[in-house]
Amino acid sequence: MDVRKAQKKDISRLLDLWEERQVLLQQADRRFADQVIDRKGLEASLLYFMDRDTDSVLVAVQDDQQVGFIVGEITATGIGKISVMALDAHKYYAGVGRQLYYALKANFEEASVTRVVAIVPRFHAVEQAFWRSLGGEEFIVTKDMDEEQWEIPRVFMWMTL
């Protein structure tokens, strides 16, 4: 398996992986039913992050097939923020999530980022277990932080790694 920077030619497949993840979350938990699947919005975000030097969109590729991706950005306060990670749910690819995370973490470290946070479904035990296995714990947004930057739907939570 190879992890590399995403390219514009990857966008369609990345959108499919993300949409599949959203549908599975909606099927597993009715609290996600009102989450809009906005492919155009995500496409615009992916292109935006791909064009910035401080942010990363990384893709995992096996046998010429994109099997997962991760999106990370560096906030104005120097925190590495993981806003999206989606993996192919049709077949198990051992370690793909970890490989994506460690590659993104290496990019963050090159930029002197020392704190990383990830958006995680609040009621999804499997995803929480994944992030907790990496040392994650709930990240509490405090009053002195820019609350708008950290605002997310109630079905999600921030975890610090």
C-alpha cells in the first residue's frame, strides 16, 4: 500500500469513499439522518486543501485503487485538525487508517505542529476505538478558544491525539 498526496484525478473516487461513509453512518445511527451528503461542497473543500501548502489531502492506494483518504489542515493557532477520513468499506485493508494518520502526522510534524485533533462520530464505538488506540481522548473546546472554528454538529466530537 502506498500513501501519497491526492491529485485532482482522485477526486471522484474520494467523493465516492466519503459518500459511502456518510451513508453507513446514517444507516447505523438515526442521529446522522439529517447530515446532508454534499458532494459539491466536499469537492470544493478537497480542491481548496489540495492547493494549500499548509494542508494535506492524502490518499492510500493499493493495486491502483484508492482505498482511503484523510484531510488535515493547520489552524491559525498551529493545531493540526483532521476533518475527514474515509476508508473503502467493501474490503478490509489492514492498517490503512493508521498509515494515513501517520503520514498526515509526519506532515504536521514537518510544520512544527505538536497537537493534533480529529473529528469523530460521538456515538460510533468503532471509530472512537480506532482513534483511542492511537492515544486519542475527547478534546474539550474552552471559552478562550475561537468557538466558531471548533463548531461541529452534536453527533460529532473532537478527539486530541
